[in-house]
Amino acid sequence: MKKKIVILLTFIVMLCSFSVVFANDSGNGDPKSAQANSEEQDNQEDKELRFIKFAEDESFVYLLDRKDSGWIRKPYTADTYVIDAWIKMIPYKFDATDAYIASDEYDNYYLEHYLIDPANKRIQFLCEVEVSGRPENNIKQRKYAPNGWEGLVPESVEDTIYHGVVKEYGKKKGDGTIKQFTDMLEDVFHISIT
């Protein structure tokens, strides 16, 4: 086991050193401008990849926050996992031709927080905030309640969110299209971190 970890760490260090050596220096030899360009590119990629569209209906476009969502251990359990999901809901607006369009500016949207239990096909609402501009970190959330799980009502907002998020993350940890770093370690290097 220790040998596998040493090999893994050596591989990671080699990858990091190669990326430093072969970094694209577009700053004409100035390491500060190359670093600034790299950070600017990373910020742009993070912005584009953080929220992915997973569903839409006649009222909203639903976006999943991949950065702050994922599998977590279900509170008060030892080996049961649920999906912790942050959802951005962008309402449609009317344009000049009276057609629905999604707002590109995201000037007003809803940010909702859910726990999703795919094994039992249930969802638990934790909070919702209507955002104008940038959200603040003073949201009052409900605490996890073992009896707070709700069944799904067909064609409800929760039903849309449940099925879209489960499609992205899968019905059990490691099944979905979005994998966590530990899941990738298990798949590629057969190293299990518990």
C-alpha cells in the first residue's frame, strides 16, 4: 500500500514539474505576466465549467454548481451517501416577440440547496435565496432532519431537480458523469481512500 502511494506521489510530482517546464510563456519572458495569463485563463475556465445546464422547463433553466455539489456522507450514518446539490434557477423572460428567453445577464435568479437520496428516491430542501447581483454568505439554512425527506411529485420543480442531478451524479457514489477526485484515484490507480 505504501509503495502505491509513493509511486502515485512521484507521478504527481513529475506531472507538476513537466507542467512548469512546458508552461506557455506568452509574456515575452516575464514570469509575472505568464502567471497572470495563466490565472486569467483558469478563472475563465472555472466560470464556464462551474455551472452546467442539466434541465429546463417552461419557467426556469436549471444549472448545477459542480464546484460546491457532490456526494457527502449522510448525516448520522457511517456508510450511507447522499448528493449535496446547489442549483441555480434562472427564470425565463419575455422578449419583444412575446417568446420566452433565458436571461443572459443572470440579473435575478434563485439559488437553492438540496440533499438528494437516490437510493430511496427522496429529496430534502435546505434553503432558497433570491439573488440580485451577487449572493452573500448569510443564508439561513434548515438543519438536516432525518424526517425532512420528501417524496417526488411528478413534474414539480423538485422532480426536475432530482432527476437532473441524479443523471449527472448517478444513483450511487461513483456512478455518474461527474466524478470526484477520490473516485478517479480508485478507478485509475486502484487506491481507496476512506
